[in-house]
Amino acid sequence: MVEEVTEARAAEAERARLAAEATAARDELTRIMERIGDGFVAFDRDLRYTYANRGTGSPSSSATSPSASAPSSSFARPTSC
């Protein structure tokens, strides 16, 4: 019983550590993306916005809260080379 509690606490501590690392990595990536002077937009596979930096001039651009909107019709679908 004590061993199970110890393992559960260790697993929770590891989960918290990994979550903190993921948050730090996301924050660093956001800082990097915001330094890009030109507009930068990222889309998922369904062409939904996942990120737009301030350079896009988009009212929905936000470093802290990327939106998952409907596919954009203002951008051409990427084609294979």
C-alpha cells in the first residue's frame, strides 16, 4: 500500500514537471514567433488557424490564445511540390 502511494506521488511529480516543461517551451516558442517582423500564420491539417503573430494585423492574432477557427477561404490551399 505504501509503495503504491509512493509510486502515485512520483508519477504526479513527473506529470507536473513535464507540464511545466511543456508550458516553458510553448512560452519560448511564442516569444520567438512574436519577434518575427512579418506576418506569420500557422494552420493545422484542416486549414484552421492555429497561430497568427502580431505582424499579421489580424484582430484575432494572439500569442497567448491561438484560435481554432473554421478553415480560411482567404488563403489558397497549399499544394505539393
